[in-house]
Amino acid sequence: MAKGSASVCTCGAAYDSSGVCTRCGKKRPRSGSYCTLHTILCVLGALILFFCLSNTFALRSWLSSDALTESLRAAQISDAAVPFTGKNVTELIMQQYVADENVLAENVAAAADGMQIPAFLADKLAGHFSLLRGETDTPVTISADEITAELDRISGALAESGGILVDDSDRAMINSTLGGVFGKINSLSTAFGSNKAGRTLQRFGVSIWAYLASLVLLGFLFVRWCGVRTNSGRDVAGAVKGFGLTALIPSAAGLLFVLIGGIRTWFIKDGTIGLNGVTKVLRAPYWYITITGLTFGIFMLELAAFIRARAKHRAERAEKTADPVPMAPLPELPAEAFEMPKTAAENDAAGKQCVSCGKQLAAAARFCIYCGAEQTASAAAHSTSDSPADAEQSGVPADTVQ
């Protein structure tokens, strides 16, 4: 993936040929297309891992309790709703297969329940669950002939109770309709269940190790996502927020599906005739899955907001406590330039020495108060020439010099 187009680092220095700053050593940030592409890949990976976690949770829930197979075995199909028709199984049979107006719906329902299709499917599901538990190594297959054989078993009851006659054309239609669907299911089941590696993979999918593997992969994926954001010059909080949205949006959609399709089953007893008990058991694990996903997504969104708030606070504090810009050095001046001129009072306090006797006098004194000598420049020069040293050289005693 190509590097970004920036040629100058944030510190002001240029990047070398390998994309490293020549001053601070930072790598050149990746381009926006790099961030977009790898973010999409991270989202897809997170969705796959969340699906694996949900699937493991649901299968382990059904395996541990056998609630799904038991509910399916006890259910009856006669009043099960047929999707997209607005009718149940009994009403659909009455409309399409019963021409005699004297046939009662109760008789048709009894005939449909006599086929024991739910129990047949429950046995197949129990066989697959036994393979997942490691109790058997035999893969589960379903053929169209098994359905027609069950139909032949109760054909007499259908004719007596509902006036429904099953002929060869009906058997051929059932075989052609179900043959292709069951063929794909059987080939997939055989491919994974007829060899040791396939069975091990299926059993791993419902083990506690599947949880751990999915969580570890989610952790690595999250670190990768943060790395993509950092390499693109963006904040890590965006990766945290994206991780939360990846969990939040599918969980919200799943919860909406559960609410619309299955909330009524919570108010129907399991013993009620129909497939309501199966629907209730089927949707029960997804309540916990969706609520857990929503909780996790909201937590990640709150964490992203907290990270960004902390980063903003640190930036503002660093801006306030930053060192001031250094000023250019001032030219050095002599010490005398910084001395303040003395006032008259300070000059008087400092005083001066008499030019004649050397006693301390006020700075403004014109005559010495001790010897009376005049304190002028000419007097000072005269006093210097008449100093005791000069008097000694001329032969005059020093104590006689005034």
C-alpha cells in the first residue's frame, strides 16, 4: 500500500526515501484510501467474529438443555403459520388439496399432525447434536424418499379423514422439490461429518475454545484497527468508536427482529398446540446475544467519547503550559549604563574629603570646617603641590605644613 502524499513532517523536516522524518524519526502517515480500505476489512472481520461468537453461544445453549429438540418433538404442525401467505398449514391444505366441502378442518389438521413432521425433524436435529457432542461419528442426512415414505404411511388416514388422495404425481412433485434442497444439505453434512478433520472442526465450533479463539482474534483485530488509524494520522478513538458501531448495528437489527417475530411467544405456554414453543426456544438465546452486543457497543462508544475528551483536555493544558517563544538576545551594555544618576541628597550623603586636611566634608561644601581651606580646583592643585611629601623634600617639617 502506497504511503501518503505528505512530503514534510509536522515538525517541519522532510522525509527521506524510506518515509521516515529526518529530524524526529516519525513515519510518513498513510493515505486516506489506505485507512478506508483497511477499515472496511476490519469491519468485515469484526462482523464475522461476532457472528461466530453468537453462533457458538446459541448452539451451546441448545446442546446443554435439549430444549430445542424436545420442544420440536412435542410441537404440532397443523396450525403452524406458512410464511408470506397469511394462512396456517391446515388452511393451506384445505384451499389447495381438498375439493370436498364436507371435509372438516379438524380432520385435515389431525391428518397433518399424523405425519409427525416435527418429530421427524427433531430426530434429525438430535442426531446432529449427538455428533457435535462427540457421542457419534455418523453424519445426519435427509432424503426426499423419507418424506414420501412418511406420506405413504399415513395415506390411508389422509384418505379417510380428509379425503386427500396421494398419487404418483404428488410423490414425484415432492421428490423433485425436496431432492435438490436435501441434496445440497446432505453433501455439506457428508463433507464435514464423514472425516475426522471435519468432525473436529464442527465440535470445535461449539467448544469453549471457540469462545477464546474468537475473543483473541477480536483483540488482534482491534489492535490492527488502532494501528491503521495511527498510521493514517488519525486518533485511536475513531477505531474504538468503529468497533462499537460494528457490534451495535447488527445487535440492534437482531434485537428488532426478535422483538417483532418472537415477543408474543413469551406469553404463550410451551404446551400450546403449534410451533410457538419451538419459536420461543429458537429465539431465546438471541435475546441474550443481542442485549450483550448492544451493551458492548454502547460501552465502546462511551469509551471513544472519553478518549477524545481526554485528548482534547491534554491538548488544551499543553497549550497553556507551553514554554514562551524565546526572544532574540539583547546587546550587552556596560554596567555604567544601568546605574541610576545620584540625587543631591545622595551626593551630600556620600560627601568628599578636604583638599587640605583630608577630613570628610559635605559634597557641596566650599570651605573646610576644620582647617578653613577653600575646596576649589585651584586650591586642590595647590594643596597637592604642598603635600607633606613635598615639604619633607624641601626641608620643611611636615607638621608645619598647614
